[in-house]
Amino acid sequence: MNNRINDIIDRYKNYDQLYEVLKKYYINSEISQEKYNETMKEIKNVIASYYLNIDEFQTRFSNKKHNSLLIKISEICDLEKKVKIKDKKVKIYPVKASHEIEEEKYKEIMKKMVDEQIETGMSIEDLFDKHVNKLDGELNEKKEMLRSSDMYLYYGNPYYMIERAKFIAECIKFIPGISLNVDDIINPMISFENKYLNDKEDTDKIKDFEVKSENEQFYEDYDIIESYYKKMLVIEEVLAPIVIQYWEQYLTDPNTPTENYRYLTHSFSQGMVAPNLMNKACCSLSTNEIENLMYGSSGLIYDLDVEAVETMCCDDVGSWELDKEKFIERGCPGNWQLTDLDNPTVFFENPKNSKLIMPEIFEKECKKQFLNDGNWSYSEFFLNHKAKIIGVFYVDGCENIEEVEAYAKKYNLPLVNISARVYSDNNIKNK
């Protein structure tokens, strides 16, 4: 037994600093099994401490060799915290593992690597690769379990749900003839906000909020505010047809063009696309007083129908395509929303979006931003595949006007001229 200990110590003669500590454990006489076990434990702890000192745990990843292992540890620990099983279905929560949990996992793996190095003689670099691959396999198994499981819809992190609920409540106040008090929904959500969010100073971090807590109470509190948020969504759906009727009266018919126009426009940025191939559209409110920033000098004009509109936003709503597969593959990001499990859907970054923004309020806010904020680009109406195209537009200076005219004629759509700012060759040009 003493020869084995001495042989192990000899392997580290090239590690000057480590060897200086290990050589005091050389054995010159026979020892008991108990002493052997004790000595081996101490040697392994010394080696592990040495490697942990060199390849220390860190939350900001680098290009060091152990970086890949730290990333995998973070991914797998986070996923373990996000996933709960409720009534035999998977439920996702915006929770991240604490750094303490990740560090403990890293130390545990490092001790296993030392054991393997002593038994096999593998280099620490090869052992890092081995355990990265092992964790990658475990992570893929967990993701595969999620893919094959029934899941609840995921409505987003607390910041998004609370801010959007408050915005919907504000929109309701401006709907003519509607008197609805939703304080019993909003107040509990504000209580949650006071409990978990108000001590956060960095707004961007609040937007990406994922709690790092071992407190099981958070999961219960999240379920409560989610239930209130879903109540607000029901109210939004009930009131949406009322608001859309006002929009139908407000918008201009491109068949009867006028100088004081109000259109929902979607610009072509990569060539003209046939109407039947438009599965969705991100439109802006274009008027003779609001010049949006566009990435093309022509495009389509849309009708606004209650079945077609997903949401409205007086600014860039930050809409991104998503499906269950992508959500799972990316580790179920807390600041996304997965609101359809069977079909492609979208998630939104800006919580100040709703189907209940009245036209006059929408236009007023856009004008204010257009006049006061030089960085403002456009508003956004996110429309689904049911959206109806009712016209074609072009801006002054449109370089392919003949193609645009031919497109409008081919699909029997009226063609109108509007004002806009066009983004071209890294410059914004007034058209």
C-alpha cells in the first residue's frame, strides 16, 4: 500500500507547487488499511484543491480549458431548477441555479476527475473533455424528456407578466363605454413585484429576471401571479373585438387614397413576396404625420382584423419566432414565452403590448416618440397568417417603382404613395 501512495506522488513531480505539498505524504514503512485510506483521502483533496486553484470556479466564462465544463454545469443545473412536474405535466419556471450550487457541482466533478486521474493516468485536459461530453449527454437526456412530455404553456418571467398586465389595465381605461376595475388582479401582482423585483437596480437585469433562490416559496408565488396574468389575458380577448372595431373605422382604405392617410404597412426588405406566401407580418402605423423607419422602399398595406392581430405596440415590440423544440434546445430561457406547444409561435421582448390600445392613444404615443426621440424607429402590429392584404405602397424615390406597379396590378391591389424614412447602405434616407 505504501508503494502505491509513493507511486501516485511521483506522478506529480513535474508539478512543482503541488509536489512540494504531496511529498510530505511519502510512506517509508508499512501502514494500516485505515491509515492508507486516510492518507489517500488527504492526497486526493490536495490534488483537487490544486486544480481548483488553477482552474477556479468562475461565473464569467473565459477561454480557459475548463470553461466548457463550467458552461455545461450551468446549463444542467439551471434546467434542473427550471423544471417541475405538476399533475404529471412539465411546468417551466424562470429559475436559475445559484452560483453556490454550480460551484458545489464543479467541486464534486473535480474530485471525480482526480479519482479517475489516479486510477487511469489520464491528463486533466482529457478528463475535462470526458466530463463535458458526459454532462452533454445528461443534458440531452433531460431535453429529450421535455420533448416527449406534456407541458404547460410558459407565459414568461415575472417582469414581463406584471408589466404587460399593468399595461393592459391602463389600456382598458381608454376604451369608450367600458368601466372595469381590475385592481383585484393587479394588486397581488404588484405585491409580488415588491417582494422579488423592487430591490433590483439594473432594469435590463429585471427584464431578464430569473430568480436564484432555493426558496420553494417562489414557485408557489409564481403560480399565483401567473394565474392573475391569465385572467388579464381572458379580459383582453373579450375586449379586443370592441377595440378592433374602432381601428376599422380609424384606418384609411387604400382604394380611396387621401392626403391624411392612416395605413398599417409592412415593408419588403428582401424582395417582393406573393401575398399568399405571407404567413405573418410585422406592420407599423404609417400616417402623413408619422414617418416610420423602413428597411425597404415599398411593401404591403394590411387590414386589421380581430382574428389576425396578435398584439400591438407603440414601439418595437421585439417579436421572435419560436417553437417548443427551439425553446427546449435553448434551455427554456426565462425571458421568452412559449404560448403554443404544437405550432410555431412568437415571443415578445417589450411587455408594453396589447390588443387593447385605442387608435387615438396609439397615434398620440407614436407622434410623441417620433418628435421627441431621435432613436425611435417604428411601431409594431404583429399579425398572423389570417391577416388580409388590402394594398401596396411605395415611397418617394422608390428605385423599383415599375416592379412595384406590376406587383400591384398582378394581385389587383391598389397602389398608394406614403412618406417614410428608409434605411439603406447604413444610412437613413428621408424619402
